[in-house]
Amino acid sequence: MALPPSTTSPEAAKRMESEAKQQDALLREVDDAYRQDRLTQFARQHGVKIGVLVVIALALFGGYLFWKDSRENSQDETSEEIVKALDQLDAGNFETATKSLTAIEKDGSDGAVAVAKLARAGVAVQQGRMDDAARIYGEVATDGDTPGPYRDLALIRQVALSYNKMKPADVVAKLKPLAKPGEPFFGSAGELLGSAYMDLGKPELAGPLFAQIAKDEDVPDSLRSRARQLAGLMGVDPIVDVDKALKELQASEQGQEAPAGAQ
């Protein structure tokens, strides 16, 4: 039996095809807008949380740097005072610790002064005095006599605390030099830089950066996990070895470590 002739003219077919293309383009625009809106909301809602996490994660890192430097050089006479002040901080004796730290700032070496200020800023954070903490971090970050690692650490803390008061472009300008693979603070600086890119409406820059953080095994696991989720939201695949990632996920769910030879 012969099929009935098509009732659709070539002109109508072209018009239908054109309308379909327009509809697809509109749907893509709506999808992109929705995704961007989700990313912007995430940055606004979690910017402070991310900043606080950075501050907490790096709270005693300055002390570690100083301890390492003192151990290698064995020349700084204030190392014992630094250790005692940090012990006071751990015990929650903020007033006693602050007095000791202030004394160290007056008479210590450049490294000791930097550690004392970083610790004193940490006290301000614990007490909820975020503006004071940001100011102290800023002093360390801009002090040309302070060793580079301390300045970088202080800058990240300052930006983390002041993030919601800063222009995203200023965050980018300050942290972009530190947010590079291989740099000691790549993960922490990169997370804040990626959030700034999101606030600027540039997911094409934020996505690959989060993916780099997620793939960097030198970055803490908690930070890598957040970066992996953010990269996925922006359509960037942060996983290099799928089998290894699945084994790590299964091991974490079972409360075990992933097999050492998982590749």
C-alpha cells in the first residue's frame, strides 16, 4: 500500500526547523542563566563560611613555619616564648597569650614578630573581632621585613575575613599570584579566587581552577572535595582516574583508607 504524500511543504519544514533551533537556543540560555544564578547564590551564601574555614585550617600554620625555621637555624632565642604562647592559646588563656605575644612583637626577630602577630590575629578571630584580625593580618602582609611565607599566609587570612567587603576584582588581584599549582598556598588561595571569579560571572575561569584544586594531591582532602563539587556544577570534570576516585569514595563511606596501590 502506498504511503500518502507529505502535506508539509519545504517552506513549512524550514520554518519548523528554524523554530526548533530558536527553542533550543532559548533553552540553553535559560539553562546557563539558571546555572550562573546557582553559582552566584553559592558564592554569596558560602563566601564567609569558606573564608572562616580557611582561617581555621591555617590557624597554627604560622607557628609551624616558625618552628621549622628555628629548628633549622637554632638561632632564635624567642622560640621557647613562642611555644609557650601557643600553648596558652590552645588552653584558651587568650589574655595571657596576648600579653606574651605583644612582648615578643617588641623584641623578637622578623619571623618571631610575624608569628606573634598571626597568633594574636587568631585570638581576635576566636573572640569574634574580625575587623581587628583583618587589620593585624594586613600589617603582616604588607611588612616588607617579614619573610615571604608569613606575608602570603597573612594575605590569605586577611582576604578570607574581608571577602564580603571586598570587590571581586580586588580579590583576584591579590590572590591570583598565589593561586598557582605548586605554590604552597595554592588550595586556599585558589578556593577564594574561584569564588571571586564566580562573583564576577566568569565560571569559565572558576571551573578549571576548581578542577585543578580537586586534582592536586597536596591539597587537603576536605578542600579537594569542595572544589570537585564546584567544578562539577560548572560542567568541568575534575576526575583524572575514575576507578581510583570510586575506590577512595567507597573507602571513605566504609570508614577505611583507600588501598595504597589504587591506580
